[in-house]
Amino acid sequence: MLLGLVVERASGRPLAEYIERNVLESAGMNHTFLPRGTEFPAPHAHGCTDRTASGRTEEATDWNPSWAWAAGGMVCDQHDMRIRARVLATGTLVTPATQVERLKMSPSNLPNTGYGPGIFDVEGWIGHNGSLPGYESLVIHLPESEATLVVLLNTDTDYQGSEPSLLFVEAITRVVTPQHIHTLPAQPAGRRTGWWAGRRSGCSARQLGDQ
């Protein structure tokens, strides 16, 4: 949130406009935007969550996500997520020197895992994840193999104590890249929002598409 306010103050532009001109257009992400209100163009995935007052699973598609704003309010589709994965991992939109600094991961207590400014490295997979009630995303790129993996889910309900996107990615990488299995300890959902902000950023995971 604070970074969004800094960008607006420094640029003199609304954050949505700044992102569109300086990030999305440059990257060719033509189906991504930061809503200025509650718009969610159709078709889109319908999300379900158990993060409700009753504790029961309910549809969250029409919940107002404006509270997330710079910390996770972006809306995009699977195609643009693939672009984002490569852009983030390779530093397409930043200088080489900046990317070198970004990839200087702070060590963690997990083997072959590190975290940098809005980016993580898990067993060679570089990227980030994100979530809003009813949606999750995990978008990663493996430079060694030039492989990109995008997982978009229309639920953030935990399964056996773990957020579902992590379970999907671990299962997929065990098959497609057995030398680089993306695995993390159980981490229940309900504590993170979106793109380039905080420990769990990623396009907020509200998804355009035919689901």
C-alpha cells in the first residue's frame, strides 16, 4: 500500500495509470489492469472461500477487492501471467544491475530457498504467489530450463493445513522437473495479498477466462 502511495506521489499519476504505461504496455500484458473501482470483466473465474463470518464456504467472486489496491488488486489472465513470470525472473523491465540486486536472496531456514525484494527462489524456480479471498495464483519461471509454470485456482481454502496453490505446484514439479521440486512447508491460507507487496505477492489471482 505504502509503495503505491509513493509511486503516485513521485510520478504525479494515479497508480493504475502508472502501472499501465510503465509496466503492462512494456511487457505486452494487454489483459491485465488495476481496477479503479470494483470492475471485473466477464468471462471470469468464480472464486470460493471459507474466510467468511460463518466459517462456511461461500462464493467470493463479487466481494469488493478495493482494499487490496497496490498490495494485490491486479486482475489478469493466464496468458499475461506467463509473461509476468518470465519478466520477473529475467528482469526484463529493470536494469541488469537492479536484477542482480533483486536476485541476492536472503537466506531462509529452508534448503535451496531464498527471498528477495518481491521475488523468491525455491529450488531454482523464481517468481511469486498471491491471493485474495476465493483466488490463488503461483507464477514461477525456471531459467535453467526456460520453463514457466502458472497455477491459477478459484479457491483459497486450505487442504490439510496447506494453501492449495503450493500443493498443486509441488505435485506438478515432481513430475516435470524432478531435479527442481518446488516444495515448502505447510502454510495455511488467509494471510496474504498481491502483486509486488509483502511476503506473498503475485497478481491478486482474480482471473479472467472461460471458467
